[in-house]
Amino acid sequence: MCFFYEQHPMKTRASIRRMVYASLFGAATAAGAFIMIPLPPVPITLQTLILYLAAALLGGRLGALSQIIYLIIGIMGFPVFAGGKGGLGVLMGPTGGYLIGFVAGAYVLGKLLEIPKAPQLPWMICAMGVGTLIIYLFGVAQLILVARLSLSKAIMVGVLPFLIGDAVKVTAASLAALKIKKHIRLSP
Amino acid sequence: MYRMGQYLLRDSRVHQLDPRIKIVSVILMSILVLYGEPVTQSMITLFLMVLLPLSRTGIRPIQQALKPMLIFFAFLFFLHLFFTHGTPIPPFPSWRVTLTYEGLYTGAFTTWQFLLLVVTAAFLTMTTSPSELVGAIERLLRPFKRMGLPSDDVAMMISLALRFVPTLLEEIARTRDAQTARGARFNQGGILQRLRAISSLVLPVILSTLRRADALAVAMEARGYGGGDRTMLQELSLRRADYVAMTLMGLFAGAGFMTCTSLGQTLWPVFSQPS
């Protein structure tokens, strides 16, 4: 029994589909990291927006798996992290905490959205907000530990500049997820 | 257009090495670099300088790999320069901010550290093709198969994702152009307008990603994926050169770790107390 999906000796259609969904959303996260949209104070990338959608549409486990795939591609050295970075060094560097937080954030956010049968907009925004908080938590922790910043300084450089952008992304992702869920029933 | 990875086809000793050894070496070196010990960092710098002519890649691709990191390096350097307490540097007493010797040292040192990490990772991707890398990861994860980690599926997922990053990137760019032509504005207007513009970009992209995934799943099933055990086209095997490299790397890493621990570093640098 695997953590992410059940294993059958002969793979069923659903399990192949789950695999493909997770890897394509991992790829989409990587592609999203390249798309910059200018927004004061710091430009935003679509990376976490696609993370929210992956977790909301695929659920906690598959959402987290898609982010693990994204991280593995990055660790292998492909320049898929924000700003064209790649390699294990980025993950272990000062800003690597956010990337590790992606997996945890996607898992929790997906799980939260699995609780109600048909999540509405407020619940959607709350769950994505919690996911974002978890990403910040990991990010700030690593900033403190690796870059040796104090807590207040870490929050100043690692959370405050991104608040507006992330609020926009959470709202956009909630609206998009609701719209997509209305039209498409995902089978996994 | 954007190029995925920077694999350079050359006929060199480094290229011919078993990819598994290269991956493990990069991980070992990264850990060594993160110890933050000047002696080991000089050792690794020397090692990379030896590797450069051996791998026959030339200096240009390394410059290209470092280019996107320049802003990050500058940010890191100045962050430490301006925000470290210590003895102030005399020539600049009249400035609003005080620059300190400690700040200069930590800034330069941390930048050096991350420069090494980036160059090490760049060497791996320059000398190893993506399919070799995926094959090596599959082989390295195989021992975890008993714990329920499907290593062949993971490898398949990685290669799928790698294959689709450029495709999706192109798709996003095309959708962005299409929506701009229809009046969406991504870089002007209030927050509400941008929100709408972003949704108009993301919705079509996600829908087409899902559509692609469905088609791909059907295609894989039609070709019998998962119908039994998979075998590799080229099974990795260690040759004499690989054993030599492995021994050298082992000695190098061993020496590095010895230096670090004898200089009083804790086992894991991250948990050492911030000064």
C-alpha cells in the first residue's frame, strides 16, 4: 500500500490517471514559476496559484504529490524554481523553506477542502489561506535557521512583501477552482 | 524560447560516469558546502576548477547558469552587509547605515557558499542528460520499493513532468496573448481588474492541462502501461572508472566531513546556533 495511491498488481485506469494528473500539475507549477505578473510591491508568479488549484482539484494527497514532483525536477537541477533557479542548493538555501512548505501546504489545504461535500467560496478562501500560512511558516523557519535572521526581520523580508500578491492569488484560485469544479467532475 | 536544462553533449570522462554517482556526489557536496567551513569550501572550489576542464563544457554555460542568480546573490550580500552588528568600517561613518566588517565577511561568505551550490548543480545537469537523471533516480529509489514507494512510477511521473513543462509554458504564453488581444490587462488597472485578468489566464490553462492529462492517461493505458513489470532500455551498470570516481569522491567527502567536525561544527549546520 502506497501513501499516495493504492497499488494494484495490474494498474487500473484510475491510478494511471492519478499519476498523470499529479505529474502534469507538477509541470504546470514549474511553468507557472516563469510567468511574472507585475503587482506592487513585488511581482507575483503563478507558481503558488497553480499549487492552490492542484490541491483544490486533486485533493490533499495528489496535490502534495504534484508538488513533490515539482521539487524533484528542481532538485535535479532544472531551473524551475522562481527566478530560474534550480538545484538542491536552492532547497537547502535561505529561501528553500517555502518550497518544502509547498508540499505541506498543498496537503493540508487539499485535506481541508475534502471535509465539506461541496465547499463554497468562504471555505475555499479560508483553506487556501491556511495553506499559505503553512508555506510562510516553513519559509520563515528556514530564513531564521539558514540565513540567521531574527524572527521580526524574517517576517519583514519573508512575509510582508508577499501578502497582497498572495491575497490576490488566493481569491483568483478560489474563484477558478469553484468554476472548474462546477463544469468538470474529476474522477480520481 | 526557453531551454529546458542545459545538457551539453560532450565526450568526456565526467559525461561517461554513472549518473547515480554524480547525483550522490552533488548531494554530498551540497551538504559539505552548507557546513559553512572556509577550508572545505576552498577544497570544493578547487575540485570544481579541476572538474571544469575534465568535463569539457567551457566556462560560458556556467556563466549562463549563474546569470539568473545574480540578483539573488546581490540581495543576500547586501542583506548581511547592512544588517549585521559588529565593528563598523571606518571610512563610512557619515552614512545612515553602518557597514561592519562582520557584515562584509558574512555577506561575502554566504554568497560564495551559494555560488558553489549553484555551480555544483549546474555541473550535474550540464554533464547528464535528463533521461539519464531519471533513470538514476529510479535506480536510487528502488530500495524503497519494499516500503511502498513505486520507484518506476515516480520515474515515469518525473519524465512526464519534464516533458510537459515546455509545452505548458508555451500554452500559458499563447493564452496570455489571446486574452490580451481580448482586452485583458495584466500590468495595469486596479486589483480587481488584475484579478479578472489572472483568472482569464488561469482557467483556460488549467482546463487544457486537465484535458491533456486525460488524453495522456488514455494513451498510456492503450499502450499497456502498468500491465506488468517494466524494464529499462539501458540498465545502469558500474564500470571501473565509476568505482575509481566513487572511491575518490568518498575520500574527498570523508576528508571534508573530518575537517568540519574537527573544527567543531555540529553534525547539521542548520541547527547550529545563529550568532
